[in-house]
Amino acid sequence: MASSGVRNGGPRMSAKPDRQGAGATPKAAAGKQRLSSAAGAYRRTSSGPLPAAGVRASSDGVSSRVRVAVRLRPRNAEELAADADFGDCVELQPELKRLKLRKNNWELETYEFDEVLTEFSSQKRVYEVVAKPVVESVMEGYNGTVMAYGQTGTGKTFTLGRLGEEDTAARGIMVRAMEDILADISPETDSVSVSYLQLYMEMIQDLLDPVNDNIAIVEDPRTGDVSLPGATVVEVRDQKSFVDLLRVGEAHRVAANTKLNTESSRSHAILMVNVRRSVKGRSEMDVSISGENGHSSSMMGSLRPPIIRKSKLVVVDLAGSERIDKSGSEGHTLEEAKSINLSLSALGKCINALAENSPHVPVRDSKLTRLLKDSFGGTARTSLVVTIGPSPKHRGETTSTIMFGQRAMKVENMVKLKEEFDYKSLCRRLDIELDKLIAENERQRKYFDDEVERIRAEAQCHIAEAERECKITLENEKMKYHKEYLDSIKVLEEKWKTHQQPPKRQIKEAESTSSDVGEAHNLLQNEKMLRQSAEDEASDLKNQITHWKKLEATATAEVVKLRKMLDTEASQKEKLEEEIGVLRSQLLQMSMEADETRRTLDKGDGPGKIFPGLDSLASQTRSSQPREQSNGPKQPIAKLSEQVGLQKILSLLESEEPDVRVHAVKVVANLAAEEANQEKIVEAGGLTSLFVLLRSSEDETIRRVAAGAIANLAMNETNQDLIMAQGGVTLLSMTASDAEDPQTLRMIAGAIANLCGNDKLQTRLRGEGGIKALLGMVRCGHPDVLAQVARGIANFAKCESRAATQGNKVGKSLLIDDGALPWIVKNANNEAAPIRRHIELALCHLAQHEVNLKDIIRGGVIALSAGNQVYLPLIYPVFAC
């Protein structure tokens, strides 16, 4: 019997002979020597030209065919012993890129591939011809996929995931691809992050975080892109950390020992490498500085945002296809093999549909095909390596693998460049530049203010000094001239007195007086000259005062000019802030749609006139029964959803108007009643919005209708898992404990009853108080509420009975542990037929297992059967016990 387990992280193909080592036969060694002489014939090929770096592809993309290479594994020790007398079932012609498949001893079929790799091809050669063109296109901004397909034990994991710790030449495509990516990026502007997953038994599990074992696939409704938001994403800075991540992931990957492979992969491994690169030289922001009168001011030039390229490299190591009779799988390993073959079969159907240009491609048949939606027929550049073995006893599997590769070569992808504007980086740069401009502006303003104060102080000092000197000079000159004037008057008086004397004396004195007059005349001339010089000096002082006043006026004009410059820079600052606001509003454009709708409602004539179908729909909902009885026309809910849009209807759940919220939640509840709309509502976030509304609203109508919408969504198994994951049972239980309205309790009981019918949720449902919440709602006593409670208990008992029959559950029923049996017995003969029917079903399921019989006997079921023949079958297992 094959044993299954978890891989211990060592090399996947360590139990097999080395691809180029001693495991090769002498015949193979001779072939290796012949091939080495023809090594020059190998040439690297590409799948067609891609757009040059920096040139965006058109919206239609560039056509690129899937490239397929075939790789032959050398014979292992078992095949060397068992098939020693038989030749290989394939014949390779690598120089012609052909492969010949031997159908029998005399008939061969020839197939052509993009590359044909012999058993002697090195890991480096395989990487260069298969994966390196894809890695180069990823670095240029395109998505890329490298995938390995083939029979189990033919070397897929060796080709892709070999770590090469013992021998660096044995490194696989994953390690070599990351080496090239890290060597080509700039750590300052670029980033690389990885996720490592496995698809095991149709469940996506995180190899880097084993606790995360059921990751949901999210598909963008607008673009159709597939993403895994729940997966662990680790940023990679160096090669050593990446190899450590691969080692951790390989340790958690599931493997098993089969007859065909001692370490057979039981899951599809998926490595996702996200590359984010900044395009240099195309988005530099020009900043020019212009100066005037010795003062500089910053002016913003170009506001073009930087451009980034986001690309993704996906490396897929598919689990090997196998035939059960050859692999010897049984038990759990057999179930794993079935799951692997089903997913590979779904992938083959998609490849066939794409190769034949079928209008329908069944990508939703498997999670594997949904994850590879972009790789085949999408926008990624894809390379496929198909691995085959030489043994003739596996000719059928080899033929199937070759035909898969031939069909894949017919698939055309439309490769598109992934570029977008980095508005966040531009905002950060503008914020930094704005801070610099503000700081420079404040510094220059302070300098200008200081300079104006200095010039003003100097001018005042010069003016005061000139006025003081002028005043002193004028006083001195005035005193001097006044003294000379008094002296002159005194001399003239003395002379006049002399003229009044006798004639002789007068004659003598006249003579002397004439000489004195001459002297006086000279003195007068000197006085005139001194007065003129004083006036000239006073005029000079006045001129100096006028000059300093002109300097003061010039300084004042310069201060006014500086103030105007500061005002201009302030207006420029306001313009920059407005431009930054516009850019930020563009970044938040998608999130502002709901706010715009609310503003439109506030500015319009009334909330009912924006979406007239909303009130009419509410009125139709209230009068639905009379209109159905009268066979009158009824407007379909789906038509209103198409006119208004599901996203806008969900946004109205957050409206401040109570009537708008009531009508919106009724529309959502009616849409949720149709199975076709449930997935759209959940993908658009409707389930989360209903939980928020149920938690925050105090309106009994809103709570009742929201609980009914959740009950409708709970009819889908996928939605049941989401309800449990988001704490829906706890929230419903809390709402039930506060509610008094029978119809609200009926809706909540119906939602929990739907969850009780899921086998996988039994333990979690009981642990979060679902059973006790059902039993707590019987306080209402309303027949409709009791019917829903009875239905939930019947569903729970049926799932428990099925699990006990299959051996998945042991021990007493959880219903009995939570005290449901007394209520069941009490209402077994209820007058309402729905209640009685569900209780009969629950008792029948409980009585099928002996571990519950003791409690059933104590609960009074024997006395109950005496009054109702329906319960007589319950007595037989009781007496048998």
C-alpha cells in the first residue's frame, strides 16, 4: 500500500539517478559524446518580438503563441533492469527540433516542438530555452508563466524546483529565474514579492503559512483578473532568503510513495513572483529657478507622475498524471490521484477549446484552470515544458503528454504591457517640494525683512546725523555773524563821535577815518564772502538731506516690491496646493462614487426622485401577494438592478435616510432570493454590508429584511463558509437575543437552519452558539419561528447521523449536549404539521445510534410512542439495546 506524507524539504529527485551521472547506460554515454560535438547547433529561440521597453502596447495587445519544449528523462535503475532488451519508445532529433514516437517496431510518428531537450541537457540549457525569455519579458512589464506537465516521475519538480544546494549546476528554473530578477532590479526603486501555494484536493493552501489551508479565489468583475488576497506575500531582497522560502514551502508540500515514484507530488505547486519596477527617464519632474534683483523664486515645471510597471511571473509545477493500475494508489492516496487527474483533465479541456477556437472555454470546471486563466488564452507570455520518459511500457502516457504539448502550441495569448501612473509617489514628491518651497520662502522673507530694517535704521541714523551737524553749523555761523555785526556797529559809532570834534581834529580823524573806512570796506567784503560760504555750506547740507530722503523713498519702494513678490509666491503656493488636491481627488475617484450619489440626493428634489424605481419596488414588494392573485404585471427586480447598478444599490445601504436604507435592503433581499444573483452580491461586498447593517441598525424592519437576505444567501454552500468565516452565526445569535418581532426571529432561525445542513460546519456552528440560539428563539412561541427551529434541529441531526454512519463522528449527539431533547419531546405532538414533521425526522436520526438511546429513554420517548404510532419505529432500537 502506498504511503502518503509531507515532504521533508530535501531534493525532490534524490531517490532517482542523476540526470548526467553514473545512472546512464554505455549507449547513452556514447550518445552524449555525439551530442556534445553538435552543441553548436543549439540556438536560443523566442516566441516573437515584444514591444520595446517604454512603449505601451495597444489595448488589443500583441499576439504571442504558447512555446512548448519537450524534455526526455534518462532511464532509472528500475527501467535499466526491466527494459534492458527493449529500445526507447521515443527518438529525439534536437537539431531539427523533432521527436519521433515509436508506435511499434516498424512505425514512427514525428512531432515538432519549439525545443527538444535530450536526457543530457543541463539545467542551465533548459532554463535558457524555456524560462529565460519569459523572465526577460516579465522584467519589461509583461505577465509570464512557466509550467511543467507530464507523467509522474518524469522530472517536472527536478526541472522547476530543484534548489541545487549540493550541486549548483542542478539548480531549477525557480532559483535561476529569481537570480536574474534580483540582478536586474534596483533596490531603491523596485520591489519583488513572492507567494508559494499548493492546490491539494481542490483546496488552495499556503505553503508559507500551513494554517491558511483554504484560500478563496477572487475575480475582478470588471477586468476578469484572478487574485488570491488571502495568500501570504513575502518581499524578497536577496537570493538566500528566497531559497529559504522555497525550502519552507517544499517541507509543507504533500508527497507520497507510489510504485512509479518514491516521492510523488500529490499537489500542484504554484510560485507567484510579483515584480514592481519604476520606469526611469520618462517622468522626471523639471524644476526651474528664475532670479530677479538677486532674489530667487521656485517655479514648478512638469507635473507628470512617475510610471511603474507591475508584472507577475507564475511558475507551476503540476502534479503528475498517473494510472491507478500502474501507480498502485489506494485509500487516501487514491482519492488524491482522482483529484489530480480531474484537475488535469479540466486543464486539457480548456487547452482543447482554445486550440479549436471554441466559443466556450470551461475555465470554471476546476480551481487550477481558474488560476491559469491568464496563462492560456490570456495576457501572459507562457512557456510549457512537457517531460516524458523513455520506457516503452509507459508509451500510452508518453503519447498523451506529447499530444497535450501539441495542442498547447496552438493556443494564442494577447500579451499586454502592465503600466500605470504612480500618483502616490508623485504626491510624496510634491509634498517634499512644497515643504522645500515653503521653507525657502520663509527664509527669503525673513532675509528681506531684516534687510529692510537694516536699510531703514541706517537711513534714519544718517538723517539724524546730518540734521544735527547742519543745526550746529547754522548756530555757529549765526553767532559769528552777529558778533561781527555788533563790532562793526560799535566801530562806526566811535567814528561818528569822532566826526563831531573840532575841524583839525576832524581833519586828522577824517584822514584816519578814510583809512578806517577802507578797512571797514574790506571787512564788509570779507563778511559777504563768509556769508556766501555759509550759505553754500547750508545748501550742501540741504542737498545731503534731500539725497537721504531719496534713499529712504527708494528703500520704501523696494520694500513694497518685495511685499508684492511675497504675495505672488503665496498665490503660486495656493495654485500648487490646488493641483495637489486635484491629483489626490483623481486617486480617490473610485471611492468617491458613493459620496457623489449622496450629494446628488441632497441637491435634488428628493431622495425618491433620483432612483424612481426604488420606491416603486418597495410598493411592489408590499403588495406582491395581491398583485400575484390578480395576475397583474410585476416589474422584475433584476431589471431595476441593471438600471441602477448593484454597486450603487449596495452603497445605498449606508445612506443616512432611513427610508432609502429600508428600500435598498428590500431590493438586496429580493435579489438574493434568486440563485443567479447570489454570487454577484457576495463578490460586490453585499454580505459584509448586510452584516454591518444588522450589527448597527436599530430599525426592526431593516433587521428583519437583512436577516432574510442573509438566510437567502445561506442556501448556497460557498456562501455558508463565508458567513461562518465572518462571524455570521455569532452576529445572528446576538440579534436573536435582542429581537422580539416573530418575523425577525423567523428570518434568523431560517438562516441558522440553512447553516445546520452543512456537514463541514457542525462543530463550528455549535461552538459559536448556533444550537443554543435556535433553542433560545422558542421563547417567542410563534408557529413560524418554531417550524424554522425544528427544521434546523432536523438538518443538524441528519448531518450528525450521516457523519456517524461514515465513521467521522463518535460520541453522543451535540443536540443532546446542548439540551435540545426536552424541547423535541415536548413539541413532538405539536398541532402544526411542519413542526411535527421536522421533529419526527430529528428523532428518527437520533435513535439510529445506540450512544443516544439512553438519553432518549430518559427523555420519555417510550411514553411518547404510546400516543403516536409514528414514533413506534423508535422503540425497536431502544428494546434491542
